[in-house]
Amino acid sequence: MDASPSPAAPPTPGHHPAPGAAAAPGHLPAPDGHRPPSGPPPAPGGHPPAPGPPAGQPGPFPPVFRPAPVPASRLRRIAAPAGVMAGVLGAFVLVGSVDPNEPGHYPVCPLLRLTGVYCPGCGGLRSAYAVAHGDLGTAFGSNAPAVIGYGVFAVVWVLWMVRAAAGKPARFALRPVHWWAIGAVLLIFTVVRNLPFGSALAP
């Protein structure tokens, strides 16, 4: 007869092993009346896992309110209008130092050279030269719209500088009707200054 031990029969349902009987390999019976402990297994080395948010819940939320931006200094706020004014003053200094009434210093208007007709900008350099030297009468006679434009620019620049120093945005928007009105005024000015009765507006 074969003396080798026969394999153990699987336990039948409802059957509990006798006290002292060895458990099947790879199976550890749970304590009577208690469920096996739930949760993450212990970390390697026997240390408990690092604390963190409970399972099923997201991590810490970002701050609801962003930090307030640091306001720009007054010097940085007025840098743009100051730079524009510096450029304009530099142009007036250049024109004021080189007389446009003397030929050869500046190029001649192409329309005037080819047709003999004064364009709306003819006389603009002469008016700027007169303004730089404080002669507003001569400046107005050389190019009246240019002198008016200098005044409008001065007013807009002052408003821009004041609002920039106070930290307020400066918005100057022209509607289409304004552009049409400016174009109509320049067209009428061009026609009149080229007629005999409007020779006073010619440069």
C-alpha cells in the first residue's frame, strides 16, 4: 500500500475547524465576532502612513481671494504722458532751431511742387517755428488748423497727466461723426486757402 498522506479535503460549508487545528496555508482566520481591520496597510517598516486628507476627499483648496496687486508708483504712472511731451518738445526745439522759412532745410510738399496747390499741412512747420518763438499771429497765418491742434493737444495732455497722477485711466475716444467733422473742416480749409479771397490762409 502507498504510505503517502492523502490531500486534506476542503472544509464543508458551515464547518469550523476544531480547536488547535492548523489553518490552511495562506489563510488566517479572523477573530471571533470581529471583522478584519480596514484602511490602508501599514507602511514598510511598521510605521503608520503619513497623515493626509480622508479617502474620497480632495486636498487643500487654493485661496479664494487673490492678493491685491501692488499699485504702481506715481512716477511710473506719469511716465507715458511725460515721455510723449518730451518727444513733442524735442520736435519743437528742432524746428525752432532750424528756420523752415529758409529754403533747403526741409523737403518741399510734393503736392505743392507738382500742382502748385496748398495741402492742409502746408505751412505747418512755419507755424511750429512761430509757436516756438512765441509769435502766435504768424503761426495762425501760416497754418490755422495746426495752431488749433497744438491747443487741443495741450488740453488733452494736461487732462491725461492729471488723471495718470491720480491713478485713473484716461480714455479719449472719437466717434465716427467727429472724424467726419474734422475731415470736412480740413477740406473746406484746403479749398478756401487756394482761392483768391482766401489767400490770407496761405502760408
